[in-house]
Amino acid sequence: MTPAAEARMKRHLAYESRLALTSVLAGLPAVAVAVTVLLLGDFSSRARWTLILLMVAFWLGFALALRDRIARPLQTMANVVSALREEDYSIRAHGARRSDSFGELAREVNVLSETLREQRLGALEATALLRKVMEEIDVAVFAFDEAHCLRLVNRAGERLLARPAERLLCLTADDLGLAGCLTGEAACTVEMQFPGAQGRWGLRRSTFRQHGRPHQLIVLSDLSRPLREEERQAWQRLIRVLGHEMNNSLAPIKSIAESLARSLRQEPRPSDWDVDVRDGLSIISSRAEALARFLNAYSRLARLPAPRFAPVEVAALVRRVVGLEPRLTVALRAGPELVIRADGDQLEQLLINLVHNAVDAALESSSAAPANEAAVSIGWLRDATQLEIVIEDNGPGLPETSNLFVPFFTTKPAGSGIGLVLSRQIAEAHGGSLTLDNRSDTRGCSAVLRLPL
């Protein structure tokens, strides 16, 4: 028997002793009166003592029975509650009836036991699922207590540290080379080397409590492989685009060069030889220039410098951009006076690109619509966290929005296909975003530049 059970038994005995004494004292006056009557009455000695013995026996018997009648149900409840405390939910209290107070108590205890059993079962299933997920996920998970001792590690963590969990648990973060993960930013990218791997890692740190004690949860995800895969896909896209554009230029150059070579081998040469040579060299020159423009555009896309932040007046910036468009009057919808920190030159180039595209779209539809409908407007507004610059036109709208920000995709005959890509890069470099959508109120397109305040 456990010490707690022994102490509980002693308390029960003390309570039962007091209960028995109370029962005896409750019947004592009546017994005393009866014994006095028997002793003073005209009874034979044998009858007198026989009645006294019977009366005392019934008195003590009923007192002990009353004690058991009260104490036994309480002992049953104590055993059931003790089983619940020991997380044994299989024991039930008998006599769970609605007809008396004890029955109601037993019924509520049984309901509590069933509820705790279901909750315990659900917790065990959730814990088993969590352990299974932690074992199978491909990120390393470590949990350290307040003394920086390792208390939890999954399989990925074991592979990372090249040791089984049995040899890792209870080691400190310094011993494991993870002390730097417990300080600094809670979410960052770190360059680390472990026995099982090395490279760049995405670090996430959070806190939780277990048994009332604070713990730190460290999650390390390997960024090298996805970065290498992303780099490989980027190279594939680059090679595909470069190959396509270079083939478009080199194929006619090769064809014309072969045609000119055949003409050189002919004797006598054709009468229009000079014309063929002139036309052929002109085509070769134009295609070479187109290829050079393409490569220069690609280098511009790759060499976008980091923005130099300085105070920029939004109203002056927008008015300056509007004044640079000579082909069409751009309507200005002035917003609040704002000064933001940004790279004024880059934002100006971004807005020039957007206004230029809007004017192109408006002029494209001006032949089919009245002149006053082929209009472009620009305005700005703000909310609690960001600035929005909106450019709208009454052009034909966007036939396809999925390819807008694909490099070198353009619907213009003389377009380069990098204007919108550069514009979005500038917006994202400032922590903002650029979206283009067809207008819902009328025809045309709406470009929205969002910048954080």
C-alpha cells in the first residue's frame, strides 16, 4: 500500500471512530433511561440483566451499522476519485441512482470518469499523431528546457547531429552546437555546419510550457536543397528564353549567310548580286541589333540596383511623371500630402512605365471610341499602413493577365517585355506590390502600386 493510501486509510479510521462515537452518544440518553427504569422496576434479577444486555447489544449494533452505512459509500467514492487521480478510468461507483443524494453523487462521479477517459484517449491519440508527424517531417525539431538541456528531438534532428536520440537527450545546447539558435532573432536564415549536413538553414524559434516550466522549440529547415532546385529551375528558364531568342535571330542569319555563300560560288554571278548582298547584310545587321537589344534588356533586368531610400514627396513625384507624357493629357486625382522614404528615381521610372503603357492602351482604342473616352488618370490615397497609387485607362483592357510579369512577354510589336517585370521588381524592393487588373466599372485597365508607409 502506498504512503498516500495509508494516510487516507488513517483519516478514514479517524472519521469512522468519530462517527461511531457520535452514534453511541446519540443513543446513550435513551439507553440510560431504559436501564434506570429496569433497575428501579419490579423485575426479577434475571429478566432485568437480560433486557439490559439485549438493549446494549442492539444499541451498539445499530450504532456500528449506522457508521458503516455512512462510511462505506464515502470510502467507495474515495477509491473512485483515487483511481481517477491515478488515471485509471475503468472503476465505476455502484448505486448511481437518481432517487437519493448519494446516487446523484455516484452518477456525477461516473459521468466525470467517462469524460476524463474520453479526454485522456483523445490526448493520447493526438500525442501519438504529433509524434508520428514529428518523426516523419523533413525538418529538424529540438526542444530545450530552461537550463538549455535537450528534452526532445525528432528523426531529422538525429540525422542532422549524426547521433541517436538516446545519446542526445539531456545534453546542453553548447554541447550540440545549437547555442546560437537559442538567442537572436526568432525567425532568420543562418549558415551552420553540423555532423550530418552543412549549408543554409531556416531557423524558427518559439516558446512553450511543459509541467509549468518554460521550454524553447527550435525548428531548422534545410534551405540548400530547395535553393539549389530553384536555382536549377531558374537556369533552365534562362537557357530556354535565351535559346529561343537567339534561335530567332541566328536562324535567319544562318539562312541568309548560306544563301550569300551559294551566290558567291555561282559563275557568272547574278545581275542582282549587289542588291542581294545589300539586303542580306541589312537583315543580318538588324537581327544582330535585335539580339544585342535583347541581351542588354536581360542585363538590365539582372542588374537592378538596391533602392537608395530618402524622403520623397508623393505629390511632386506624381506631377513630375504626368508632365513627362507628351502624347496625351493625363488626369490627376490628387490625394493627401505625403512624404515617404523611397528611391525617387526608381519610383519615377516605375510610374513612367505604367503611365506610358496606359497611354498606349488609351491611344489604341481612341480610333474606335470618342476622344474624351480615351483617357488616363492617376491618383493616390492612403490608409493606416500603406500608400496606393492608382493608374487607370479606358483602353481595351488586358486580354491575358497570367503572363504580364513573364520576362520578354509582350503584346506590343516594338515592346521589349521587361517594363512590367522591372516595375514589379522595384515595387517589391521597396516592400510593396504591383498589380494590374481589368476595371470592373468600365472597360480599361487599372494598375495599383502599393507601398508601405
